[in-house]
Amino acid sequence: MKVSEARRLFIEAVSKKREEEIELARAALLFAKELEYPELNIERYMDAICSMAEEVRRYLGGSSDPELVIEKISRYLFFEKGFKGNTRDYYNPKNSFLNDVLDGKLGIPITLSILYMEIAGRVGLSVSGVGFPGHFLVKCKGRQGEDILIDPFNEGRVISERDCQTLLNRIYRGRLRFRREFLASATKKQILARMLRNLKLGYINSRNYKKALPVIDLILIVDPIAVDELRDRGLIYYALECFSQALSDLETYISLFPNASDRDLINHCIKNLKRLVERIN
């Protein structure tokens, strides 16, 4: 099957050997072009991000003080430009497409964090994404070398570890206690995989299984050892009555993960699929 130009460029973008060579925003826009917006003008959105960074740079007046830079970026993005968290339609797949976030000024924690990170990097503030459970964050170093945690979903507010526990309580209803490892920096590939998983879940929750399939294909490009994605793709193929493809994915999943907690269910599916494939053939 012929690979599209957008997919080829996405593979190229995420195959860089060094982390700093991966252009996070460009990769995010490339998967938007591949999955949903074939006519997307990527350079127009990259230029828009650069223009916003230039405006922030003018506000800074040459200052590199981390607290001031954070204040100026947050004020610019969330008060002047009007970006905000999409609390009303959180699970809408559009929240996972960076171009939609730039156009509509609404997003979820991870897409707003990517925008924040892209602007911060362009004005000289070294930041990293934080794959906090259920709520993506951004962090940087303060004047004394301490970690500063930023929540772009909530207007770029600087938060404490106590606030992190409050977030966990809201998301997991007291079932998860805060641990410092939750604040580890995420790699750019991990960020892209998380974005794509959010998108996959959005499509699955709306029963748009056909659109979920190419998302999983891209997840496996970014994270080739994500065995659970093979299982999910196999189950989606099963739901779409693509029995041969389903059987292939589920058999591969079990062969790679023979002690999976869901092995009984998957083996039952495999047994049924073999009967269905034989009947078709």
C-alpha cells in the first residue's frame, strides 16, 4: 500500500535519533494532516506559533528570569489570546489536533501544553512536558534550580505538589496517591503517543472505529513495542468484521504477551475468529 506524503514525513519526524531534533508541533500537525485534514497547510500553523513567540519575546524586553517568562507566556496565551481548556467538550477529538486548538483556542491539557512548550522554547525558556496521570503538565527550572510546575489547561497557573494531589483526587476520586515520579519529564515521542492515544479513545468512545484504526497505526510508529495497541487494533478489526486482520493482530499480541491478564478473553476471541475465517475461506 502506498504511503502518503504526510505519513512519510511523520515517520521521518519521529525517527530522529536525538530528542532535540524532533519538532513536536510539526509532528503533531503532520498526524493531523494524515488522519483528518489532508489539505492542512502546516507551514501556516508553524508560522503562527513563531509569530506568537515573537510577541511574547517583545513583552520580555530581554529578560530571561524564569518566573517572569512564565508570567508573560501565561498572560499572553490565556488572557490576551484567549486560549482555554475545553471543559464543556473535553473528549471531542478536535481537542487532540493542534491546528484545531490554534484555530478554536480550545484544547485539553496536552495540546495546550504543547503550545506552551513551543512558545517557551522559542523565547529561551527550557521546559519539558510532564506525563502526569490524567492531566498533562509542563515544568521548568526556577531561579534556584527548583522545579516549577505549570498547568496550561488552567490558564498557565503555577501549581504545587499539594495541588497535584488535588488533581489526582478529582480525576481518580482518592484512589491514587501522589508520587514524585509522576513529575518525570516526558520525551517527545511519549508526548506524541499520548496525544494519539487520547485521539484513539475519543474515536472509540464515539464508536467511530474506522477512524481509530489509522490512529493506532501511528501510535505503533511512535511506540513500536506498545503491544496493547495490537490488541486494541485486533478488537477493532473484529468489531468491523475484518476477521483475518483481527486474527493476525490478536495472535501476535498473545505470542508477544502470553501471560497477559486478558489472555482468556483474547484466546476466546482467537478461537471464534479462526472459525469465522475458515467459514469465509
